[in-house]
Amino acid sequence: MPFSYSSASIVNLETALSIDRFFSYVAASGGDRRRAIALYEWNSQVSAAFYVPLQAVEVALRNVCHRELSSIWGNAWPDSHAFQVLDRLFSRSIGDAKKRLVRLGVKADTPHIVAELSFGFWTTLLARRFEHILWSPALRRAFPRVKMVSGVKPSRRFVADRFDYLRVFRNRIAHHEPIFARDLAADYASLLEVAAWMFPDVAEWTDSFSACVALIKAKPS
């Protein structure tokens, strides 16, 4: 059913969204509150669409990291003391993941823990302090197509910087922040590029059913 954008309903929407939160949309729309609502709606739609490529990248990253961690600390690496003492974040994150799984009535085994850990956990693994113990042997196995896809020599720093950029972008979407002022076409291209670093066909497959491109082109003027 079409929504009626009356003056009263726009005031109600602005109040519900909070005036402070809505200000950036109003400012970007030249003070036109009806246009600001349209921009907010589009921002919500395109944010939702970005979950498709973000999910592809996050799942691929956690799977390659799981594989490489298993090669060093065994398949039960989440329970390895030698792994957990590398960073206090690891022990805390794994412990919290186990607690959530127990509350859900799910077995707290390695596959479920891997799926429960956050994107931030996986991107933290790319930090400089883990370069020698993990990435010196593992970088080219985990990201075998960096040179082919991006045309640059693979390095932990290059990979880490790109994933950190995507983590910040993901968090803006997860916290329902405005993304309308970003170069979303570049964000989308970066997601597909990173996906292609890890596995062939993932980027093309993701792009085949993603609505990002169409929505980016449909941004209200």
C-alpha cells in the first residue's frame, strides 16, 4: 500500500528517526524534507543490498583464516592455549562466542565457533603483530589471487588495509549510519575485488544476484 507523505506524517517520521540523525539527510536535500525522506529510504535500501557482497567477503575470509589457523594450531585452534595467548581479544572473543552458542542450544565446536566470531575478529588477525607467526607462511595461500586481480605484489599490510577499510564500511551499515555521500560504486568494486583474491568465481557469482549496482544508479537526485 502506498504511503501518504503528508506534512504530519513527515514530522512524525523525522521525530521517530531523531532530528539529529535526520539532519544530514535534510542538509543533503537542500532543506527539502520530502526529498530527505526519499534519500533516507534509498540509503536504507542500498545499505541492505550491500549485505550480499559483505556476507560473501566475510564468509570467505573466515574460511581461509580457519584453514590457515588449523594448519598451525590444529582443527581445534579455538581451544589452543598457544593461539589464545597471542592476544587477549582472542580468548575473550572465543569465550563470548561459546557462551552465545550455549544460550542458543548449539554445540560449541569449532565450526560453530568459526561462524559465530565477528568480522572484527578475523580482520584483527591481519594485524602486523601476527605477520611472522601466521602470515609469512600463509598469506599467499589465503589470498592467492591478489597479484592477478589487483596487479600488486601481495603483502600483509596491503591486504590488512583493504579489509580494515571494508570493516569500517560494514560497521557504518550495521549501525544504520548514512552512506549516501560515499563513492558506493568504489565500495562495491572493492568488495568484489577482495572476494576475488580468495576464491575464483565468488565475485562474479555475488555480482550476478546483487542489487547494489541498480540501486546505486537509482540514487535520488
